[in-house]
Amino acid sequence: MNATKAHSCLWCGAMFESDPSKAREIVIELEYLDGLERLTDPTPIRLTVQADGIKISEVMPGTRAVWIASDQIVEARTSATLRSVGKAPVRGLFGRLAGNENKEPPRQQILTIRYRINDAIHSATFRREESATFSRLDQIARMISAMVKRTDM
């Protein structure tokens, strides 16, 4: 259940505020892979999701930034790559008693944002290593999708 001060739905990521100026922005650091004209090489970036669009800026201050307005965004989706190679998780009571908890190795999550410039569709791709149980990128993709649905109405 969401708290009374919640800004977005826990399940779908939809923002509760109907007034875009009151919506809270979400900031996450990712690794940029490909798809933006102003950024050429894979680099750490800061992705800021606001009610009126997405700002993608390099982590180093004073460097390049890209703005994608919400009416240009077509969709956002995530996909998981193979899990990192490591020890197999220890299962069962004896493994936990011995101090070997059932920890899943982190996995690579890929966020793809498709956006429109003039009549052409482009895709920007980002990567982040996350736990297998909770994905912040899934939540970000749901929020962006909810923002796109709101602008289509």
C-alpha cells in the first residue's frame, strides 16, 4: 500500500500528481551504451526523469547533456542479460547456518528508451548492474511508460 505522501504508484510507477510542476523528479546513475547523437562513447551518465521529459547528462559537471521531451518518447523497456559468473547460491538450512546466505549474484540490466525525432525512431541504450531480486531500472521504465501514456491522452 502506498503512503499518503507517495508521489508514484509502487506497482506501475505512475505519478500521482496531475500537475507536472509538482511531480517529483527521479535521478539514477547508469552507464550509457549507444543511441544518442551528442554522446559518442560509453560513459557514466545521470538520467533524470521529470514529468515533462528525460534529461541525460554526463556525470562530470559542465559536460554534454541531452533532453528528450515526453511527447518524443515512444517507449521504455528493460531486459536482463546473463547473470555474472560466480559461486552457485547455497540453498537450505545448513548453508544458512554456516553463514552462506542465499545471495544471488548481480546481473546486468539494460534500459532502452525509444524516442522520435522528426519522423525517425531512435533508441538510447543504458546499462546498470543490479540485484536479481529488485530492479530500479524496471521501476524507471514503468514511470517513463506511464509518462508517455499521460501525454498521449
